[in-house]
Amino acid sequence: MTPIYFTTAFGFVLLTALFFGLVLRELRKALAKTSWTEERQKRIQSRSMMVIIGWAVIVAVLSMTGFTRRMELFPLNLAPVLLVPLIGILFITFSRAAKHILQFVPMQTLTRLQVFRVFVEILLWLLFIENLLPVQMTFEGINFDIVAGLTAPFAAYLFSVNRKAMIAWNIVSLCLLINIVTIAILSTPTPLRVFFNEPANTIVAVFPFILLPTFLVPLAYGLHFLSLRKLLSRQD
């Protein structure tokens, strides 16, 4: 294993910890602005942290035991780690609590956080350099998700008060995310594989790289879902 491999592995752990820490900080700030009791605020914060830690433990166990790498079991090996966060985030997005809390979260904050996608793309490119990831999953191939990360600060600054522009940016950026997720699935050695160039997309089933589909991708679409909920609810 090369220094780049270890750097990339550490990068995924650091990026996940940093940005979920920022999410929890923003949650705490928003809760403090609500009229809810301090006890309820602390309960929501503690439950949120417990869910994140608990999910991290489950993902680590499933990947370190080799279960997620058993592609002959597809889709059973990957469905749990991909669907659980999606279902959870959809539940949160359409919950009453989220609707109320979103009133106190600036549109700029939800948008700026998407800048983490730039660092994700750099880490993916490093994996490609190490011949651990197929080219189509990088910005040298047909993955254009870095555009969402690069434009996030500008969108936050220029469009945060322009509802239509923000809705458009979120939809386009969500489509960029769907594009790379689709490419990743079609590059995995399963019956769904369409891209047969090597290496196959298996590294994302290995810890800590599995943090990408189980934490970082859900963070990206979760921020989009919440942004669109806020924008379409006319709450900002």
C-alpha cells in the first residue's frame, strides 16, 4: 500500500468527520433559535449524534467483515448500506421537526456545505491514479460532480435570495450526483455492469472508502432534499 492510498483513506475519514461535525453544529445553532425546550433540543442533538455514530459502526462492521465486498450476493451486499441512509434522509426531510428547524437554517448554509464535493472528487482522482478506481468515475472521465462543489460558494453568495435560481442550482447539482452514482453502479462487477474497463468499482465497498456511498453521497443529496424542501415551502 502506497502513501497515496493511506492519504486517501485518511482523507475520507477526515472529510466525513469534519462535515458531519459541521452539520451537527448547524443543527445545534438552528435548534437554539426555536421555541422548543432546552430538554427537547438536547434530545434531538443527542439522538442525531447517536444515529451517526451507530450507522458508522454498522457500516464499519459490514465492510471490515467483507460482507459488502461479496459481489456474488448483489444486491444483498450493498442494498442495506445504500438504502438505509436514503430512507432515513427522506423520512427526516418530510418530517414536521425538519420543516420547523429549516426555518432557522439559512439557505446559504445549506448551499455552502456542498463544497465538500470538491474534496471528494480529488480523493476519487487519487484513487484513479493508484489504479483503484475506473477513469469514468473521475473528472477525467464522465463524472462532473465537481462542478456542484465548485459552484456551491458562488451559488450561496449570489443566488441565496433568488428562489428560482436556487431551485435550478439544486436540481442541476442533484442531477450531477445522480449521474456519478449511476456510473458507479454500472462500473461495479455485478449483473448491472456496463463499463467493463478495469479496475472495476470495488474500492467503495472497502473501509474506509465505503464512507463515500454511506455518508458523503447521502450528505450531498440530503442537503439538496432539505434545500428544496425549504425553497418549495417558502420558508427562507
